[in-house]
Amino acid sequence: MNLTRQQRYMIAAIALALFLFVHFLGPVLTPFVVSMVLAYLGDPLTDWLEAKGLSRTLSVVCVFVLIFSLIVGTLLIIIPTLVHQIRTVIDLLPQLEVWIESNLLPYLQKVISVDGSWVNLADLSKKLSGQWQQAGGFLANLGVSVSKSSMALMGFVANLLLVPVVAFYLLRDWDKMMANLGALLPRNVEPVAVGLLKECDEVLGAFFKGQLMVMVALGVIYSLGLGLIGLQFAVLIGMMAGLASIIPYMGFALGFAAALIVALFQFDSYTGMSMVVAVFMVGQAMEGWVLTPLLVGDKIGLHPVAVIFALMAGGQLFGFIGLLIALPMAAVIMVLLRHLHRNYKASDLYNAGAGNG
């Protein structure tokens, strides 16, 4: 793809404008980004319904109702359970202090021969309880606190209502917008740009439609498995492990550590801990052998270090909105780097002197 100097300046100007736009307007972009993700996810099903004879608007309505029914239904099932388990954690903190003092601390002192007198568990437990109670009080009084600030309440409600409205119109006009954007491309750039956009679409599709489904599936697998063995806080730990699995191996590490601690506190024998190990081994086997190959494949190809760096860089540069767009942007950048790598390997710079052996 041979770009003129004017086209290069234009691309640089557009990239700079987008950076400044996201940097300065990040706080108000969240509902629009969420709406774009929903429209992107719903477009293939909308196109399929439209091909079956439905009008575009009716197809959008069907997909719209399906997406938000799934979201609302999931929240109605999970949130009450999570709130109950968080409150249970708060109530069990004093018992945890007693168990640590009478069981865990003496065992550690015996095994590693370290004097534990420097650990003031009573003070530590009091501080933790205070923090948890503050968190519980915050959740309990969230509605009251928000209602005291009319602007905050209006902003929250406006964003909440804005997502379905924007998502509906984006989904209805998605194909037209993509066609109009394609028509704006310079003619000498269009063939390569369209190819890159298709590759980006494959990567983003694998991420949004694959990786997110893997996260949800792992959360369900861990929650059900831990619940079947009778572990307390199974849903809380399972959902945490599923969400954290957006970073490779992070979900497994966090969930496994939390489940082992709870099992150590809850069960009197090593049987419970062995069952926790079995649950997470099954989850890892399902992720590696079934879920990731089936739902994601090898289209994303982001190294775990690249994933961590992308999330940290996105959060640092753009805050919360940066976390939302970090991995999709990293996937797009990866596609562009692949293109540059192919061009470099075919260039005279790389092949200079290759025939002078």
C-alpha cells in the first residue's frame, strides 16, 4: 500500500484527533462504547434475520429484545446471590479471626518456626471488619447517597437510558455506516484497508463473541463445581474467577487461591481442598481443550504479557473507558503490526544482500 505524503499526514491527524477525543471526552463515552459493542455483537444475528425475510427494523427489535432479556435475566439471578454472599463474608470475619488464631497461626509457627507474636490479629480483624462494614454500608446506602446529588442521579439514569437507545439506532444503521466509511477511503488505499478491516473484524469477533463467552462459561463452571462440593461463597468465587480470566491464568490463580482459603477454613479434612483442586483442574481442562479452541480459536493471538500491558496502559491513559477499549485496540494494533511485518519481510530493506551469498 503506497501512501502519498498527504495521505500519511491525514492518517496521522485522524489518529491524533481520536486520541485527544478519547482523552478529553472519556467520562462521557462509556454508554456509547457499550452501545457500539452491543451493536457489533448483534449485527450478525440481525443480518441473518434480515436474510430470512424480516425487515431491518423488525430484525433489530428481535435482537434487541433478546440481548437485553439475557442481560437483565442474568443480573436478576446473579446479583442477589452475590449480595447475600458478600454480607455473609462480612458476618464471618470475627469467626475467621478466631480460626486463624487457634489453627492457622500455630500451624505456620510450627512449620516455618516463625514467632507470630508480632501479628496483632485483633487489631487487624477490627480494621478489616470496619472496612467491610463501610463497604456494606456503602452498598446499603447507595440509593440514598445518590439521591442526595440530583446531578449524579440524573447522570446515572441518563447513561442507563442512553445505552439501549444508542444501541438500537447503531444496530439499525450498522451496515449503512460501514458502507459509508468504506466509500470515504481513498481509492488506492481501499483494497488493503478492506482486507485489514476484515482481519480486524475476525480478531474482534473472536474476542467479543469468543473470549467473553469463555469468561461467562468459566464463571458458571467454577460456580457450579464449587457449589456442588458445598463450598461457601461458590458463586462469588466462581464469578470472580470467570471475570478475571480475561487476563490469561489470572482468573485461575485468584479463584483457586480464594477457594483454597475458604476450603481450609470450612472443611476439617483435606478432602474439601482436594475437591477444590479437582474443580479448578476440570475448569482449566475445559478452558484449554474445549472452550478456547471452540469459541476463540487462534485468531486473537495476544500474548498474556501484551494483555496485561494493554489493560494497564488503557487504564492509565483513558481511565475506565480505556479499560473497555484496551483489548480491542490491542487486537487491532496486532493486525496492523502483522501487516507491517509482512511488508517488511517482502521489502528490499529486509532482503538486501540476500542474493549475494
